[in-house]
Amino acid sequence: MAGPQYPVAALTPEQYAAVMDRWTAAAAATWNRHLSALVSFTTWAQRQELLATNPARRLERCKPARRGDRAIPAARLDKLFTDPAHALRERLLWRLLYDTAALAEEILSLNVEDLDLEFRSARVVSKDGAIEYVHRHRPAAALPAGRPPCRAGVPGRPARPHFRISRARAR
């Protein structure tokens, strides 16, 4: 509804409702976005003294549908964390991210010296530069058969990040 046959001063709530009827089958966010555009136009027109009343006064915002539980089922997570199709490095990273709720940057910048295996925690540097501790609430998963144990604390071992960005051997 636009053009010279619809002067701004003559707009009615019924005309606004007719415009919004085009969006009745759309998602709530789409409805609300278009309603916001109409309300914005109405506010502008009232400031310009083109409209004496608010034709959008009868229209209400839609409540978005609740998405339900967005949690990933435990069985699916366990399958992801134990699937040999993914490298051990990735599975360990995913498990740490899930168990600690830490940021990826915090976990990826861990050094072996930052790990406290006894208390299942690690010292991390947060986004703002503060030193914080992340904790795993589950015991560490067993390593696959034939995998050597972690060599943390071996004298003469160079300090390096626990997770290297490249899979190439660090020198």
C-alpha cells in the first residue's frame, strides 16, 4: 500500500493490519522485523507531524517459538568423543572444551606445565589476560591401547603448547 492514493495522514490501523497480514505465515522474527519497520516509519511520520495518531497501536509483536532443549544427547557426545574416525587430538580437544566450558583459545594455548593432573585442572589465560583455572569434573578417559602415557614433567623436555596448531612435529 503505497503511492499517491494513500496519503500518509490518512493511514489507518486497518491498512497497517492489511500490510502485516502478508506476514502471518512467516516466522515470529520476520513478523517482528516488519512490524518494527512500520513502527519506525510511524514514529518518523509523527515527528514530521504527518500523522496525528499511531495506526500501528493495535498491532502486537509475536513471541518467538521456543526452540526446546538444545542440549546434545549424552549418547551422541560419547560417540563423538570415542569415534576412532577422528584423531585423538581432536577428540581430546572436544572433550576438554565440553567438560571445562572454556574458550577454545584458552584450551589451545595450554602448556604441559599448566596442567594439574591430580586435581584435574589447568591454569589458563582468559580473554582479558587474567589467570584463571578450568576444571574437569570427569576423570580423564583412558588412552587407547598401545598409546604411550603423557610424558609431562620429563626432565629436559621443551615447554610447548599442549595442543599444537600444526600436526607437524615441533622442533
